[in-house]
Amino acid sequence: MTVKLSIPAALRGFADGRAQVELEGATLGDLLDGLVGLHPDMGPHLLDENGAPRGYVNFFVDGKNVKGGLGLGTPVGPGQSVALVPAIAGGSRGDG
């Protein structure tokens, strides 16, 4: 089954500038395996050396963060939206 996975702007440089890819898979882990197979340079930004999701990357299926639930074992299917969302830090303290 084909699922569309959205890639954030911060990671598009590792995916040939693509904002979205269509991948085959039944779980989030399958999709990430497919994504890293297509774009190997993205792998280290999403997964650690043991294949576990990096702490600063969240995974959303139909708008729900699944990182704390089934994680990579989360089922996915046609018509669902899947998004990678890296944490963003920074900004200003604002002195006023």
C-alpha cells in the first residue's frame, strides 16, 4: 500500500528537495526504511546507530504524534497523512 510522507523543509536537502514522497509499507518503520533506502543521507538525521528514532524527531500519523505509542510499529495505510517533524530550538528571550 502506498502512503504519502511529508518531509519538513529542514530535511528536504537530504531528499533532493522533495516535500513529499510516496512509499510502500504497513508501518511507520517500513516507511522510514523506504525513505532511507531512497535517500540514505537522511538516515542519520532520523535514526540513531541502533535504528531507533532520534530524540528530536517526532512522527505524526493523521496529526497524532505516535513517537510515544507504538512508535515505528505504528500501522499506516492509504489515505493517511504521515509527517516527520524535527524539534526546533532557538529564538530570542525578548527583553521587554
